[in-house]
Amino acid sequence: MIELTSYLVKQMLFIRMCLIMIHHKLKKMTAIVASFSIVSTVSPKAYASNFVVPRAMSQRAMSIAQMHFPPNFAMKTFGTSNFDFGDSKKIAFKSNEFIDFTQGYLSVVNCDTLDSIKLEKALGGQPKEYIKKIAMINCKAIDESLFSGCISLTEVAIKNCNKIGPAAFYSCVNLKEVTISSCNEIGDSAFYGCTGMSSISLGNGLNIIGDYAFANCLTMTSVNLDRISNLTTISDYAFANCQSMEKFTVPINVTTIGNNVFEDCYSMIGINMSNAEENNGFSVEEEMASTNNATALNNFGKNVFKGCANLRSVTFPRTFSNANGPVSGSIDVSEFRGCENLKYVTAANPSLKITGGAVDTSYTFDSFKADVPAEFYLESVD
């Protein structure tokens, strides 16, 4: 009997000790949660690189404005595999990298590559379709298809980005304004089908515009490009079916204009292909013919102006020979298939030949004459 009593006493003492320990742990956890509910910033200085977050934190930490985590930070939670940042506004995954999503405005600073994983964390479970405006600075790359289908997106500003990935903003139908500065490459179909876009500004750092990059941007009226920018390549179908675009300036460092670049740009009236002054938005022919207006262009693709029904005139500058074109040293009339209002084409370089049927045997000089007005003429500047 005495032994049983002693055993029961020990068990009761053990249970009491366990209850005390649980009580202390709960008080400590409550203190942690309470502290998170009133602070505005959580930094790695306060916690080790591995920090266990109580399940309740996602429900209590509603006033955290910033959370900073070191590069090798490992986060776990009790009872759940995903941490809910609640109303947290800024999340830093590295000491110098910030992704901020607040009320539809996404800002990204010092990001190596913005991919779907980082974007999902930044959005905190909200659909990317909620994004209204994007500002990005010093982001080396934007992942493929990252913002495709963001139906609420209206403005994008990108500075110091090495590459905008393929289809990155594909079919953002309400996107209206895009400003890009110091970006090396715009990938294939990056802004394809942004049917609400009205204008785009491309900075001097751009080198390559990819295939279909701005194709089917039906309401885009202008592309702001400096004539002395670093742009070298405008790839196939880059601006195809931009039905509202009225004019375009080809920078003097462009070496290649790909196939069908301006196909079905119905509203295009004029194009500037040299370092010439402009008069009311169109090139002055005498200056384009001048030997002082050098251009790097030497590869002019096939069907570049196909279907440009309102194109009135084209002058190829004196330094242009199309040495690397489909037929070296010449321009074929098939470039102008469907240009029913074309009045004249000028070859400022007297050695540049105008051919018919050399690129497409089904489209000859006779086919071309049937397309253009009776008053059309070809001229060469001697």
C-alpha cells in the first residue's frame, strides 16, 4: 500500500512538472506572437538562420511591414508547410533584394531572376491577375511567361534588366504603357497580344527585339526609339499586325530587320531608316540620300512591309546595300505586297537593285504593278 501511494505521488509530481513546462512554453509562444503583432520589421539580427514559426503567427502578425531573411534562411511552421505572411508588405529573400506587393502595385529591386516561385511568395497566395502596375529596377532577368495573362495590369516600367523572357507579358490585354530602359533583350512574344497598349518607350540600352515581341498589339500607335540607340536586331514579325502604328524610326545601329517585321501594319504611313532629320514626323528625302547619313543596316528580310495598305513611300539610305539580305545587293518588290497606296520607292544607293520575282517567284513586277496605284514610280539617286 505504501509502495502504491509512493508511485502515485511520483506520477502526480511528474504530471505537474509536465503541465508547468507546457504552461511556460505556451507563455513563451504567446509572447513571440504578441511581439510579432506589434513590430513593423523582423530582421535576421534577432533570430538564427533557422526559425520555427508558430501556426498562430499567420493569424496574429497582421502589422508586420517588412520581413528580412538572410540568403540561407530556412523557415518551418508547426502543422503547416506554407507560411502565411498575412498583411506583410515587403519580403526580402536576400539582404539586398526586395519584392514588394501592395494594393496591386508590384515593385522589384536587385533581383537576379524574377521567377514564378519568387512571385508567388511575394503575392502571398493572391492571383497574379490582381497586379495593376509593375516597377522593376536592377533585375537581371524576368522569367518566361511570368506575367502572361495579367488582365488588370496597366503600366510597366523596367530599368536595368538584362532580358525580358519569352511571353513574359503575353496577352496582358489591358496593358497601356510600357517604359523600358537599359534592357539588353526583349524575348520572343514578350508583349504579344497586348491589345490595349497605346505606346512603348525603349531605352538606348536595348540590343535585340525578339520574334513576335510586340505582334498583335492592335492599338499601339507609337514606338519611341532613339535613332542612335544600341539596337542591332529587329527579329521576325516583331511588330506584325500592329494595326494602329503610323510611323517607325529604325535606329542607325540596326544591322538586321527580320522577315515580316511590319506585316499588316495597316496604318503605317512612313518609316525612317537613316540618321536623317524629320519633318512633321517623316524623313526628308534629300538628307536620307546624303552620304553623311550612314546606317548599319545590311540585312533586310522578306515581306517586311507586306499588307501595309497605307504605306506611302520608302527610301532606302545611301549606305544600304542589303549585302546580307535574301538576295544580296537587292530589294525585291515582294517586300511591298499589298501596299496598295504606295506612291514611290527610292534607292539612295545607286548600286542597290530593285528586283521582281527574285525572292518569291509567284510575285513578279507585274504582280506588284497590279497592287500599287498607277502613278507609282521607282527612283535611284545618283
